[in-house]
Amino acid sequence: MKEVVAGIDIGGTNTVFGLVDRNGDVLAENRLHTTDYPEIEDFVATLVSAVKKLAESNGDIKLTGIGIGAPNANYYKGTIELAPNLAWKGIVPLAALIRKKIDIPVVVTNDANAAAVGEMIFGGAKGMKDFIVLTLGTGLGSGIVINGRVVYGHTGFAGELGHTTIVPGGRDCGCGRHGCYETYASASGLVKTVLYLMSEMREPSVLRDIPPSELTAKRVSEAALKKDKIALEAIDYTAERIAFGIINAIGFSSPEAIFLFGGLAQAGDLLLKPVREYTDQGVQPIFRGTYKILLSGVPQSNAAILGSAALAWNEFIRESH
């Protein structure tokens, strides 16, 4: 009988889940619309039922645990706490609610920490003990691994590099503060930079023909590949800001590698090359040549499920030693 875990990624719009074996093969997957379940009890009942059904319809397998990535998730308590993009308010005892419906271990963390464990178990960080994953999506998430363990800190919420200040008094952030790393070094940050540059620069640009509400990081990258001056300037500025945060992170944890993941990282070398150059220029000399800046080694299509599943596998491997 093949042992599998369920990897679940809870997003503001969709929840994706799948069955994953020890090799990182996704045997089956499905999804729910998170927004269809304003009551957490209904969501949990539907989710557990769907996971059981997936397991039952996939032959001779044994479901041994569940790993969950979710916004504002507390690894220590198995809770989701004050998540702004979810309908369930306050502190939601997610792991406890799931365990009432299915008697197997459940482990919960935020999506960026799950991505870091996914990188360690199934991706480019295999064999590494010290590394950082930056998830460059709408916001900026980060998972920090030191000596083979994800850093959770005293509260369970450590590692929020996206909300370190890189421009005092800078751009408004959804967290209520100003100048946070994620307001510059993210897909939405890149779009804000383009809008600013279009108002400051006189150069013609294909981006001027796109309504602001339809401007995306992908379209900016495509324009940059065609040597559009405003797009190139925006990518360069964003790369410099990403590097600024990486330089600070290297100073405190001296990672072997920093992995870039998510929508913005899809720009590939267009972004990676200047990020590496700016980081090498700005980092303290003692750290030069000690780290690598790499794209994630986890397949983008299954990354959310693999990260959550890796969280479960990692937990059970550690417990068995």
C-alpha cells in the first residue's frame, strides 16, 4: 500500500489540494472555491470529504497526513489568525477542526513557509540547510530556513521579510505601514513603478496603451523583452529593490542560496541578472561569493500543493527519527 499525504493550499479565491507521494509525484488533485464557504465549518466538512473521496478513488493508497499552506497561518497552534483576504474572521482553529473529521496528523503554516519546505524536499534546496525563498506574487512572502528548520520565531509569524521597511515613509502597504519591501519587490510593486515612470518619462511605450487596471507584471516583462524603455527601467528599479532586501537578509542569516519564486520570477534572466548584479555590488565584502540567487526548482504548476505536502512529509520524517 502506497503512503501519501494531502497537500492543501488555501487561497483567498481558490483552495487547491492533491495527493503526493514521498517522491513528490502528485497522484491526483482537485480544487474548491474558497469564497463559496463563508462559514469555516462548511468549508472544513467539504474539504475533508473531497480529500477522502480523492484518496478512495485512487486505488491502493494510505493517507498518512495533511499539510496545509494558508494566509496568516500559525504553525505552532494550527490556526489561521486575522487573515484579511479570507471570509473567516478572528482566530480559526483549522487543524483542530480538520482532525475532528479525520484522525490523521495535520500541520499548518503560511504559504511562503510551505514553499520553503517544498524547495528543501522537492526542489532546488535539496541538501541545503540554510536558504531563503522569496515568493514574488501580488505581495512578497518569505520562508527562511536556518540549520534545516523553518524560522517561526516566538509567535509563529517570524520571517515576514515583505514587511521590513526598505523606503522609510514610502509607498502605502496593505499592512497599514509605509515603504514595506513588498510594495516595491512584487508583481503589484512592479506595476506601481511602471505607472510612476509613465508619468515621469516622456519616452513612447506600448504600456501606455494598456488601461492601468489591466497592467500586469507579465505584460511589463513582455514589453521589456522587446526593449521597451519604460518596461526596462521598471524591471531595473524593481531588481534593485529586490536586491536591497536580499542584501539585508544575507547580513542576518548568511544563506547558501536565495530562491525566487512566483509570478514576478517568471521574468527569468530579465530579472535574475540585474538582481544578482545589484546584490553583488551592495553586499558586505565578507559575504561575496558565498551565496547563490536562483529561480525555484519546484514546478510552478504544482508548487502550492507540493509545498504543503512537503510540509507534512518533512514533519513526519523528523518525528520518525
